[in-house]
Amino acid sequence: MTTLVKKTTRARLAGFVAAAIAVLALPACANPTTSAVSPSVAEPSPSNSLLPRTAVVPLPDIQSLFPDLTQEADMGWNPTASGDPLATRSVAFTNNDGSKKVTVSTDAYADADAAAAGYQKAVQLSRDVPGFTSVPVPSMGEQVFAGSVTQGAGTHVGIGVLDGKLVLGATTAGYDATPENIAKLVALMQAEIALAKSR
């Protein structure tokens, strides 16, 4: 595989994560994609800031749905945020050996138009990922988009939600795309939306 093909694949996978919420869930996104490779993926700048840690659901809420997840890594800035958010927060939750992960993120934009533009870019990048399959989920927020990708032995399922000035997301890695696991991810996304609206 050439370097160019690898970079193109990383950019597409980063887009899927952004639409799904985001966050380093796909192996190719272990190193954040730079804006030179994918201009739709945001890069933090001095004007960007972090949302408080309380912008993302805590570990006990995650464990109520995914009891095998035992630890969290506050990742700070969401490297897969699409467009130009003012502030973001991304947190990954894993099991003891790191073979399973759920990542949750919230991205705040200056206005609803900027949020919608970032969301739509992420949706388009997701649809372009090889092997992407749409996943039906109930209506949430103003718009919702969900899908799964299986590459090699890894399956990733993600949900992205546009709600006013926010783009919220949740992604699983290491879980099969079963109706039960998708229902858990939906419940998690609903909890994240409720948390965002309560702030």
C-alpha cells in the first residue's frame, strides 16, 4: 500500500469518525489527520477552546450500557471535529485490555449554520468510506446520521447528531453491529443530547 493511499484512507476514516462522533475510534485515526490531508477535519488553534469535561457523560453512565468498559481517557480536543468548532470535548472509554472502546464527543459552533455545515461535511466523508453501511436509528436532535464500517477484524458503529449549535457523537469499536449494541449506542447518544441541553 502506497503512502498516498494510506493518507487518503486515513482522511476518509477520520471523516467517518467525525460524522459518527468521532474520536480516534478507528485505528487509522490513532494519529490525528492534519488539515493538509483533510481540510474538513478541524485542527485546534489558539482561538479554539475545550468544553468542560462535564460536557460528556461520565463513566458510570457509560457502564450502565457497556459494563465491560472500566476506564476513561479524557482526550481533550476532538481531533475529528468537522468544520470550524469554537470548542470541543472528546472522551474515550475502554475495557482493561483496550480491545473495546466507546468514544463520545461534543463540538460547539458559533451558530447553527456553522454546526450544520460541519455536520454535513462529516456526513459526506462518512458516505465515502469504503465499506460504509447506513444504520437505521430513531430521530434525535435536528438531524441524525448513523453507520458502520468493518475493516479487517474491526467493526466501528457511529452516530452523529446535529442539534442547534452542537454536533454530538458516539462511536463503538470492538463491538459487533448487532441490534442490541446499536440500541445501547442510541441510548448513550440520547443521554449525551440530554446532558448538552441541560447545560
